[in-house]
Amino acid sequence: MIYKIFYQETKERNPQREQTHSLYVDVDNDVTARRIVEENTPYNIEYIQELTGNHLEYEKEHTDFHITEF
């Protein structure tokens, strides 16, 4: 399953919507997605969203879509 993870680059300051970034991971579930990102980055995870169907196709066509591997 593909998950889109919204994050801030640091846990040191308050989150600001304008500074939210995203990455994509291909894992079995959202718990695994959170664990992998937390173990391998200093990011402050805001939200994890599963991408399926038309939403996944839209992301592939209209964003800088690439799967992040850790």
C-alpha cells in the first residue's frame, strides 16, 4: 500500500501549514509507515494518508511522486 506522509522537517518548532512537506512510502500499514519514518528521520509527522484508486493516480500524475526508501 502507498501512504502519503505529511511532515515538518523538525520537532523543535511549532508546525506551520506553509512548511508542511510530504513523502510517499510503500509499506503494509500506517503503523509501519510511522515507525519507519520516525526511526530514520528527525521529522515531526503530522498526518499519514493511504492512497488508493483515483487519488493515487492523481498523485502520480500531478505531483513530484516518488517512493521514499529507508
